Amino acid sequence: MKTVQIGYRRLYDSMGCSIVGQKTLHTVFPFGEHLQVEIYMGNKPTFGVTIETEHEDYLIPGAPSRIGKFAHHGDATQSPYPRSFFTEIICSHTEGVSDELFDALSCGDISKSQELLVRAEAHEEEYSFAADLFSGVIGLRFHPQFTMKLLNENFVAFHGEKRVFNNSSSTIRLLEEIILNEAGLAFVEQVFPEFGKLESKTAKKAGRILGWLIRAWPEQDNVAKFNALFISLEMILEGVSGVLPQDLRSHIETLQKFIEISGGEEKSSLKETLGEILKRIRPSLIDRFNALAEQAKMPGWENDKKAFKNFNATRNGLTHRGDPNVKMLVSVGKEEVLALEDLTERYANYFLFKDTAVYQSIYVPRPKP
């Protein structure tokens, strides 16, 4: 059976970087059980450079829009790209293929070669892990500027000088058409001036909470968005006292009775010590959210309590990823992020206004009354 290499490739614009004497670096080596890693630094990356122009980050209904155009330059030195030093990382493995697929790649038949790219995509997690590793090592040991700006990201297939790859465009976010009505205008004119009367401490806390929401709204990465939303929600809960779990309260009462009955000459100091300990015991985040949800009693508040418990478990999983004693498989999907976005926005709004009049969106599902 004939074989080809299939894999995944990243091309970075190594801004402000070069190699002494204007040299290039090209190294190929095995990685793990079956991967091959190829690293290139210089002005002529193996797969060239693809430049995307006329790209817009947002698509507005009813407004003229432009979809990005791609121009590939196999020789990056002949491209109009403004910089000329790149870092390219290719992670691949050997794949057995039929004669037909091998001939399609050898003849440059892009259409028939697409199956190779589909096969490569099935190994995305494995490739990404290796690419993250070497991108990170380069940044850590040399400088982050080598791998700070990602230009191209492709699934690839190659054999000798014959190559095929896909293009992935930058993310485009579809927006809604929003018209501010008379009620909205009145809100701005009437309520905004009231914020000027807030105590400095309250205003600063509100600003910090909303600051994390502002970071979350445009974020495209699911994990980064999840963390920003959760931090905002966590800051809201800082001011919620909550109630300690019943079993813990029972144990505290038992200790208090024991000290009262058997404390002897140390009774006074033991009571004082227990009091100091209790001051340091705070209800958990889950307990505090439950208290806030019961206070607000928004539509679906019982489901909010269940949802927050799950979000908290996900957050703990992300936090403890580096702890070898914590065994968790954490996955943060788009639906989970949207659900957390809804929860955070509703309770941030309640924190500020003590009502449920948060904005409505076709993209963020809200509980129905």
C-alpha cells in the first residue's frame, strides 16, 4: 500500500524576529508513537503563505458585507505580506492510501484529494496538542513574538513536493438588527444620571463585574469566554452571605454544646477560638448562588441552581487541569457557554437593577415566565 503524510499546520508571523546571519532553521523529527513534527523558521515556509483580505469580523443584517478573499503564495517571498519572517509547525503522521488517492495527490487533483484532509481533521486533537507544545516551547525559550500572531491554520496532506491543504477563514459573527426604542431612550436619560450618585465602592464593584462581561461578549474562544463569564458571576457572589449546609451547621451546634458542657476552665477561650474559626468559614459558591437565586426568584430559578452547580464543576475542572491528583475530562462547548452567558447576564442585571429586564436576543435563550 502506498503512503502519504497527513496532518495539521500552523504558520505564525514572527513579528520583529530573525535568525542571526539571516539564516533559516528547518528540522524534522519523530514525536511520540507515530507523529512527525517539522519546524521551519525563515522567509520560505513549506506551505507558503495565504493572505486573507477584505475580511469583516461581523455580519450585520441588511448592511453590505464582504466575505474575505484568499490569495495563496507558494513562495512567501513573492507575496505582498508586509513581513517576511515566519515560524511554521507541521504535525503529521503516515497514512496508507489507495492508488487512486495517491495518484490524485500526485497529479494535484485538489477535489479528489479532499478525503485526505477529512482524514487529517479526524486527528485534530492529537495534532493540536503537539502544535501547542512546540509553539509554547518556542515562545517560552526564545520569545512569545515567534508564535504570537497566527496567520494560517490548515489541515494538510503531502508526499514529496506534492501538497494539498484547506483554507480556514477568520471567524465571522452574525449580528442582530437592533433598534433602540423610546423606552430605551428614556432609560438612558432617567437612569444613567442616577449612577452618578452611587457610592464609590459600589460603583467600582459594578464596573469590575461588567468589565468581565465586556471581555466575554466579543470572545470567540469557548474556554476564555467561559472563564470571563464565570469570573463576573463569581464577583457578584462575593457580596452574598449564603447559608452553610445543614450538616455543617449541625456539627457546629454539637461543638458549641460540647464546649458548654465539657469546656471546663477552657470554656471561655474555646468559645472564642470557635468563634474566630466560624468567621473564616464561608458558604461555598454553590450555597451563595442558591441563596441569590432564592432571593431573586427569577423564572426558572430552580433550574438556575442546577445549572450553576454544573458550571462550577466545569470551572473547577478547568482550574485543576494541571493537578495530577485530579482526574477530569473537561469540555466546554458553545451551548454550555451560551447557557452561562444567559445566567451571568441575568444575575448581573439583578445585581444592578433588582429586576429581570435584561436584553433579549435570538442567540441567547432566556427562561420563559
